[in-house]
Amino acid sequence: MQKLASILLVDDDPTTNFLHEQLLLSLGVTDHCLVAENGADALALLAENPPPNDRCPDLVLLDVHMPVMDGIEFLEAYIQPPSTPPVVIVLTTSVHARDQTRMANLPVADWVSKPLTRAKVDTILQQHFQRQLPPEEDE
């Protein structure tokens, strides 16, 4: 499988970020994860550390409810490059109709419940990148 150049994880729970990063790296989805604990940190991280080849991340996994700057405020502030904008997946523990309404006009490709699993990652790759994880090896 062709790897994604980079993935941006934005979640206020450092344990969640760590586990999701380890999952994505171990599955061979990417070799480069950017990790932020709120939207403001994510904007600063993108400005200070452009991903490989000065490209935006291929995928943004974004929590909605975070202190400082939440996921909605991040999306409103993030100026996406016109050429190849990232696929934004809202990764949350609950889906509130209020949040979906607020994000209706923002560039959100999908909503996925936490935590990420191999199956959820495979579905994201198939639906948004026309890629598929290799079959699991029998142990």
C-alpha cells in the first residue's frame, strides 16, 4: 500500500493521540504524524513544521471538543491549500446534531467514533484514498 505523506492528529487527550499515532505507524499508513492537543496548537504546528515536501497533511483526524480552540474553530481558521486539501475526518466520542449543523459548511469528509481501530482506518483509506490495508498476518 502506498503510504500517506503525513497525518495530523488533533485531540486534547495525549493518550488518545499516542495510541492513534502508534496504530497508524504500525499499520504502515504513514511514516509522519503531526500531533497537536488543540486547534491553536495544530495551526501553529502546521505553520512552523510543514509536512514533507511542503505539502499539507493528506489526512486530518480532528476532535471536536477541545480547550483553547476546538475542532470547529480550527476548521474555520485553517486556510487549506487550493491544490490538494487534506481529507478531514472528525474523530469524536459522540456526535451531536448541534456540532454537525455547525460543521455543515466546513470541509469535513466524514465522522468516525473513537477510538480508531484497524477496521476504521481501513474504511477511511478505502473511502477517501482508494487504498486498502494489507490483510492481517496470521500469528
